Amino acid sequence: MKQHPGLYLEASFHNEEPRLPLHTSIALFLLSYCECKPFKVFLVFTNPHANSQSLKSQLPGSLDVCDIHREDVPQLVRGCRLPAVLDETGRLCRAGLAVVLRHIVNKTLEADSSRNDVLALLGFKKTCLKACAEVSKWTRLCEIDIPSAVEEHLKNPGNHQPLPPSILTLERRLAEPVKVHNDDKVRRQKLKEQKEKNELTEGRANAVCKTPGVCDGLELRTALAKLAVDSVPTLTTRENSEIRKVKTTDLPALEHVFAEGLYFTLTDVVLLPCIYQYLCFLQAHAASSLDHLPHLLRWYSNVKQVPGVLRAAKACGMALSTPLVPVPSLPTPSAEDNLASPLEQEEGREMTSQPPFVGGPRPTMTKLKENGIEAVFAPHPCPSWTLPWDSLPGAINPTEGKMSNIRAFRKRQQLNNLVAMVTQLARPGQTVVDFCSGTGHVGIVLAHTLPDCQVILIENKEESLVRAQSRSAELGLKNIGFIQANLDYFTGPFHIGVALHACGVATDMVMEHCIQVGAAFVISPCCYGFIQNAIKFTFPRSKRFRETLTYKEHMILCRFADQTAVQLPAERRHIGKQCMGLVDLDRSWGAEIHGYLVRVMSMEPESCSPKNNMLVGRPAENSGLTADSSQLEQPVNS
């Protein structure tokens, strides 16, 4: 019998009663909407005596659903936040809401490529919710902020609570005009219809539908036509000359129909269970608050008209057909009604805190030097150490990929450096995690070189991780696992974190993750120019740098740290290297606050990459950073 991949969904408790968290409800709704059946669904309970019997009304009858207790969940899944999917091999886990939802869509299309409605969920260029929440404020709003805010309200129904900032942010976004790729034709058609109906008055073009259920204009018809399973003939009638001559800037704006604009996407799938439960909560406990959400109510009404939504919702116990109280025509909440959301506050800070760069890095470097801060590079403990490349299997060698011989040669040099540091730190039985693993150049070498250690590769790009899994299978490696997830969705224990050329704040995210679990780290940073204040970090990272530099001055260092390309003049490359050293010195001091010993060093030879810094750190109480490195002078026996 063919084994199905396992989809693991969380079941939680409230007032000693089992319930489905919103992330679980969202995944179940998508499964029902897609009519997707390739998965065996497991509801994961932390209480050993709990079961799903009382949740049957929320579980689509078409799904194969089983109960499982947390301790019985496969280890790779146990190290991730749910929802998660474990493939048939038991070696590849996909974790996190957006990743799992996109995988469900892809599995549905594999089974039935004619499902245009399901394909449309991935949005323009199939990028809907593809950017991770750590870097995309929109993904974070939909995937994390709104579900979290709604969960909090549902847990405290008796308290009078203001409208959550995340809900107000969505309301304001839905009130904005839609900008759609190549929307000129739709906007001209809208102008034509307005003229034909003779209903256009000055300013009416940007008016919004105030009453739920009556927004049935061109935008909604266009959106629903795209979702049709049968192809819909495109309009062939050409606009008259009067319409054609209207400037694009004078065409009427398009109204939001769904969360991302005109079309129903995964974002709407994520939001529907959240907004449904929140609106039901408001109707029961604070009906007057509905007056402040006219655009959200219009969105809710539009979603109910999407074919298949009512059917899927009913299967998941959501009574979308229940009418809400009528909503009078009210303006969108003003700043006085509630403060701007953290998302919008952060956007405002970034806009005001990142003016155009002027001048070079010398004033900033001089300021640091005057305060006793200069780049310091520790000596490399084993500059001549190398892996036995000539005797290693072909699937390990970077030349196995599509890169040029010169690039493959340099990649081998980079791997020599990272593997040398990791083998110095690793002990039998430990777990090593290769973050931002790509196609597995680092992780696969480590799994082969350290057969007594467990190696886990974490990467957000599915195609890269599938390629890494294929290479691992070719080598017959048994001590390796793969997780497709954003970094925050990995929660398992590990001893060493490694990352080769972690881009921008990815370096800081990996360091932070290692520090949280007390793991050592070996990280090669990259793309310093992409560093900026993020949801979890602000720069500079260390107290001493913050006391010396402003954010803008630190960003000047980051920008010029990228000026290390080989084609640049030697003096400019030297300044770039010093800026790299200063940025990484700030990072190392930030880690030392948490009891780490950290060395900033250069890869050997430095010509192996323009981004040739390494950060090697370990908790001070058990540090092996000063250990004798003679053991590394010979290649590791594999």
C-alpha cells in the first residue's frame, strides 16, 4: 500500500476542553477547499488522555484524521512548530503555516493540473506568502499577527478589548486602491461601464461599497471569472476612441475585492477562519465595533461568493451563511480610534531612519577608532587544513552542480574552512544544523565527515532542499534530515549551528537561534548591505557600538562592507574588509553579552570569497575555542 505523507496539526486546550488553534483550522479549510486527499492527517495532543471526539464537527469528513500524542510524533516533526508535513521517506519535513499551505496547493495540482482555482491561490508569479515572516511584514501580518490577535481575543471573551492593531492595519489596507499588474484594460472597462450606466459623478470612481453583499461590480466579476474551472472567453470588444484616449492616470482606481487586490489567494484562505471567528466574537460581545470595519465586512462578503468556499467552510464547522448585523456607512478608524499597528510604526521608522547615504565610511571609522574600536581578526587555527576532495564521492563535490570550475574550486575552499571549525567543536552524538542550507553543500559534507553526528538542513526554498535530499540519497547518508521552513519554525535542540554566506540579517537570526539553545556557531556572513532593523533586531547589536554610532552611521559601515569585489581597487577592498570586520565585531560583542566567546577570523585563503569572514562562537563555560588545533592538521577520515 502506498504510504501517504503525514500532515501534523496542533490540537490545544482551553478551559480543559480540546480546541483547534487557528493555524490548524486554516490548514483544514484549505484541504477541504482543494478537496486534497494525499495526506494522512494527525491531530497532535499534549494531553495523553485527550482525543478529537468532541472536535468532529470541525474536521472535514473526507479526510483521514487520526489522534496522536506529542511524544509519539516523529523526531524531525517534534523539532518544528506545527503545522508540519513529513514526506513518505520520513527525512523531509515542511513546517510553518505558509510553507505547509503552499505544499498542499502543489500536491493538489500534482493530482489534478486542471484546477485553475487552486493554481490561482499562489497569486502573481506564484509568490503568494512565499517571503518569510522574518523579512516580509505582509506575511507576518497574515501568518502571525492577525491569528495571534484573534486567538488572544477568543481566550478572553469577557474583557472589553480595543480592536487589535493588526485588524485595523488590514482594514486600512483593504480601503486602499488596488494596483494590479497590467490592470490598464480592467480599469478602462470599468470606466466604460461607469459611462454606460451614467452613474459617474466626480469622486465616485474611488468610492467604496458600504453595504455587505452588494459589491458586485467589475472587480468582483473579474475576480470570480479567473477562478472558474472552465475557461472564460476574454473580452474582445474594443473600447471606443473616447475611452482609449483617457490617460492612465485618469482612469478610475480598482477597489479591493480580496486581501491582496482583485484575486482570491492563499492570503484569503489564511484570513478567512481568523476573520470569521473574530467577527462572530464581535457580534456576540461588541457588535458596535463592527461599524469600524466596513472594508473588512465587504471583504468577508466577497469571499463567501467564491465557488467552493461555503462548501469547504461548512465541512470545517464554519457557518459563513449566518448574517452579520447591518453596517452603517462609517469612515475608516482614524488615528484617534487606535494607535498605528507595530507593522506600520516599523515601516514609518524605516522610512525616516534610512535617508540616502552621503559620503564614505571614513568619518564613521575614525569615530570608532577615537573610541578605541577597531576591526580585529583572530588567527586561523588551521589555515592549511583541507578535506580529501579527490577521494570523496562525486555527489559531495561542488563540481557536481552547475557551477563553473573556478567557482567550484572556491566553494571547496570555503567548505574547508567551515568543516574545519565544525569538526573542532563537534562531539559524537551531537546534532549539527546547517541553516540556510541551499542545495546542501555544507550539510552533506558534514553528514559524510561526521557519521556519529546527526545533521539537519534547514532551507526555505523547496527546490533547493529537494535537490539536497536527492544528493543525500545518492550517497546513502542515514544521519541527515531536511526541514523546509522559516528559521523561526525550527524549535528542536541542537549543539552546533552553521551557515555559509547567510545573507543580511540571516546571520543575526542564526546567531540568535544558537544563543537561545546554548549552541556553538560557525557562520560566514554575506550581503552586509542588506542589513537593516528588523522585527526582532535593531542595529548596532552591542552596547558599546550603540553608545558610539547612530543607526545611520552603522548602516554606512554595512553598505561599504559590501565593497570587497575583486574588480575594485585594492584600497577600496581594504576599506570594505575593515567595515566587514567592524560589523562582525559588533555582532560578536552582542553575543558575548549572553556569555559567549566569539572569534572573528578570515577564511584561508582570503581569495576564496569576497565575503571571507567567519564568526566562530561557543558558550564560555564550555568553550573549546582555545583548544589545540593540531587535530585538524590532517583530513578527517570518512
